[in-house]
Amino acid sequence: MTQTLGHIREVICNTSTPSWFMSVPKNFGDQAAGTIKADEWRSLITVYIPIMLISLWGAGTPQADLKLILNNTMDLISAVYLACSRAMSSERAVAYRSCIASYVGNLKHVHPTFSL
């Protein structure tokens, strides 16, 4: 098991969520966990992965590249969160466009060989 998979499992097990929240199997990544559903992917991407990445790459991390990747990933996660909202407003649309523009605009810095 990789360090990252172990860390995401730890976050899943140690994060308190409301009873209505669609959690993710505590053995995420194991064959026994099966295939996760769309709501579980959304929970994973919008809650558990940000907590994991911030705890791994956030404050106190000396590597500037990891912080750049973290910030870029958080732009994408924010855009996904806004796009999956049950209600849309002009303010949310502006926020989405800002997040996705920042994400796409910084892809070349995060992945120098990437071509749009």
C-alpha cells in the first residue's frame, strides 16, 4: 500500500461527517471495497482529498512545487464543487469561471510539458 493511499484511508477514518453525508468505504482502494459510486467520488474529491493534500503539502512544506500543485488542485476542486451545486446563480457562475480559469492558466506551471 502506498503512503498516499494509507494517508487517504486515515483521513476517511478520522474525519467526522454528518449522518446524511455520503462517505467513502474506509478500505478505499482495496478490491474488497468494490467500485465507488458517483456520490462517493464527489465526497472523495470535495472533502477527503483536500484534507489529505493540505495535511501532506500545506503549511510547513518546504517544497514550493508541492504548494503550487496543491493550489492548482484546489482550484480544480473548487470548480468541481461549484459545478456540482444543486442551485446556480450568477455569483456561482462567476466563481466557477474564476476557479477554472486559474486552474487552466496554471497548468503550464505545474506541468511544464503539458500542451492544451
